[in-house]
Amino acid sequence: MKKRLKIRPVRTGVQIFFFLLIALIAVGHSLEEAGITLPLIGGASLHAVCPFGGVVSLYQYIVSGTFVQKIHDSSFILMILVFLTAVLFGPVFCGWICPLGSFQEWIGRIGKKLFRKKYNHMIPGKIDSILRYLRYLVLIWVIIVTAASARLVFANYDPYYALFNFWTGEVAISGFIILGLVILLSLVVERPFCKYACPYGAVLGLSNFFRVFKIRRIPKTCISCSACDRACPMNIEVEKHTTVRNHQCIACYECTSEAACPISDTVILSAELPLRESAKTKTRTAKEPSHAN
């Protein structure tokens, strides 16, 4: 049995860092409006450091070369960086950086203590599988409405914006309501906003189908203990797949041999299957009888 490495503490540290950074930027922006400028983050705002702003502003930028209201060119640059990272490693932004995702995860720890094994398994599978596609409808709505109005309409409903601006008086009632629902649902479902409503997660989730470095399970050494399934916050059944290509994967790597799987080099991050598995597959294929007429 392989001793677990320290991926989990590292991820938690990265999450805390970005959560505090965004919180500091939000506070700094409020202080700047009062005439107080904090060093290093002066002039920064939540809109300026939100890569999703680049996505919703893409249509207007292509058509007129300008951004929608409140969106900065920094959002466009961040969008490109996040996309490049997703092409290589999947939605790392979702699993490691997004402060709203981290916030839901931390609230979920309370839910795990309250409901134990029932936590994250209360919604029937068939209903859950349908709900997971709602975020694509949200994405389509956000893009269409933003393109038509040239305004960042989603800010009125964004729990991320509400979370880091609740003291400013700039948050719409709808934003507070959705944030409240996210907090309550996080007590019974892991990352509910990420699973069912996040439009940016919907975009990044598609990278799981073509990312270079994929999560792979090596059947030869797998002992079918389901540790990888239990560790996945998005309820992906890793044990049933050789390569995980699921649009809900957030690239947290909680299922890997370095975090959850007790067997070394069984659930791994790799650009291709290990040579021993590739050779095994080729040999099995060569031995299979031909069915050609």
C-alpha cells in the first residue's frame, strides 16, 4: 500500500491563497473608493480579475473591438491563460483557484459532519444527471443576454460577486438570494453551484474531452475498492473508466493515487496510458479473432 503524498494540503493551501487574494482585492476596491489605496492591488476590482468576463464579452470584442460594461482587458488575458491551462490539465481553475468553489467546499465540510454518508448522495441519480446540464442553459442565457445588452447582466445573479461584495450595497437582492441558496445546498450537495449552475464551469468542463493530461485508471493494478469514486466531489464513477472524460470533472485530483487511491500508480495524471498498458491492449487486440467476411 502506497503512503499518500501531500496533494490535498497543497490544494487547500492554493485555495486559501486565492480566496484571501480575491477578498483583499474586494476590500481594497472599496477602500479605494473611500480614498485609501492599498499597495500592489491598487486599481484592481473583482470584474478585472474574473476570467469569465472575457467569455461573456467575446462577442462584442469580435464585433466592435470593445468590452461590455465593467469588463477590463485583464479579464480577457486571464480567460486566455485559464483556457490554456484547461487544454493541458483540465478545469484546474475550478478545482484549485475559484474562490466560490472553495467556499462551497468548505461549507460542505459542515454538511459531511451533519449527514455523514448521506452527504452528496441525497438527490436521486436520474434527477442529478439531468440537473447537471442546467449550467449549459445558464451559459447560453448569459451569453445571449450580455451580447444583446452590452452589460454584465450576470452580476445581478452571481453568488461570487455577492460573496465578495455583500457589504458594499452594490449587490442585487437576486444575488443575495442565490448566494443563500448556494450556502444551504452546500450543506447537502458538494459544490452545488459548480454542478448545476456555473456557466464558466460549463465552458471549462468541455476541456475534459480533449485535455492533454487526463486522469487515467490502470485496470491491472486496480483493486476495485471505490476509493476514487468516494473521493470525487462531483460524483464521477472513476472506477468504471480507464480514462476520465466527464464534463463535470474539476481537475481537483482528489481521486488519484497521490490523494485517495491506496495503490501506487493506479489512478494517475498522464498524457497517455503507461507503456505496459498500451502493450497489453495491443496484444489483446492482436489475439482477438477477425469477424470480417
